Amino acid sequence: MDTLLALKPILTALVLPAASGLLVLFALLFWAWRTRGRANAWPVGLAGVATLLMWLLSCQAVAIGLSVHLLPQVTPLSPKDLASQQVQAIVVLGGGVENNAVEYSGPTLSPDTMSRLLYGVYLSRTTQLPMAYTGGIGWAGLSGQASEAEVAALALSRLGAPPLLWQEKQSRDTRENARLTAALLKNDGITRIALVTHAWHMPRSVRQFEAAGLTVTPAPMDFIRSDAAPLLQWLPSGSGLRESAWVIKEWLGLLLT
């Protein structure tokens, strides 16, 4: 019985759509290849390669490998590092909102963005440094919705946390995050910041904020890694595909900026 229970995570992963859908597609492609003859060998073969690629990109092991080999690596810091770097303020980089969260009867930060905010709060409380949040309405946002910085301030009030000292509400992407936040902070004599964002997003973010004239200490969080058993890391999952997409997007962003 214990052996069967130990297989539960593997069987669950195989049943969920990411793995089961790809397995069914593999089976159908193999069937088509066996029954249709040589005429369809190339298109069916290419479809099989595409399916295999989707399988690999949906594996956390591949996402981890991509993050290591495609992106510049960043290291975590401790609150003590901020003092040695003479950091003057903590800047949390926006990452998205949920406009109509029914549990709050209004907007809230997306789970990934809330993780950034909570890490920023931790650093701010530990170091007593003031905190800024940068985020307006993204290019895909709806007109009339609250800016991300306003939603972040609302989230802090719900938690009973100290308010933001700076709110940058106009930016629509990372480049504008950097440019508008730099202008806001420089008005108060702030030029040295700790930048909080996901580890995979940090290299491009640091590049943009330094180009805006700020001295940046990276404060990365939520590294692409896994605590799952090695075999599970090679089974497709929604989280694996999402993490691979993050890495590829940031890699392309670094190439194009």
C-alpha cells in the first residue's frame, strides 16, 4: 500500500491535462503515422517533434535548466546586505492585478505580484527603509481600472502594514517602471535602491533601472526551482510550462533591449 501511495504524485501528474493531453496526442500521431503511409510521414513527424517540445517545455526540470543557461544569474540577499550597499529605498516592481477578486469584492494583486510585495514589506520592516511600488495600468489593462500601485496600497491596508512612501501609477511596462520611478525618487534625493522582483525578471529589470540613472542592488525572490522528486520534475505540468514561458520571454527581452 505504501508503494502505491508513493506513486500518487506521479499518477496525479499523468492524469492532469498537461501530461494526459500530450500523451493522447502522442498516441494519435503514432496511430496516424502507422496507418496513413509514407505520404504523411513528414507532417506527422514534425507534429510529433512539436508535441515532444511541448512536453519538455512543460517540465520543471527543463524550466530550471533554461533559467540557468539563458539568463544571467542573480543571488539572494539578506537585509544586512542593504546596509553595506548604502541602499536608501526599496522598490517593488509591479507584476499584475486581478480586477474583480470576488473574495475582496474588488481588485487585488495577482498571487505572484503579492509575493513581491510581501518580500518588499519584509525587507522594509527589517531594515526600516521606506518602500516604493511601481505599476500603472499595463498595455493589456482595461481603461478605468485602478492602477497597480493603488491596488498594492490597498493590499497593504488590508494587512495592516505601513503605507507606501512612493506610488508610481503611470507606467505600462518595465522600461516605464524604471524611467518614471527614477524621476519620482530623484525628486527626494533617492538614487540607491534595492529592487524587488522575481529572479527570472531581475536581469532585464536591473538593466532598465540602471539605464534610468539609479544604482541598483538586486533583491530577487521566487527563484525557478523545485522541491519535487527528480522524476516528477520531468512530467509536464502547468507550472512547468508557465516557468519555461517566463524564461523564454525574459531571454528574448534581453536580446531585444
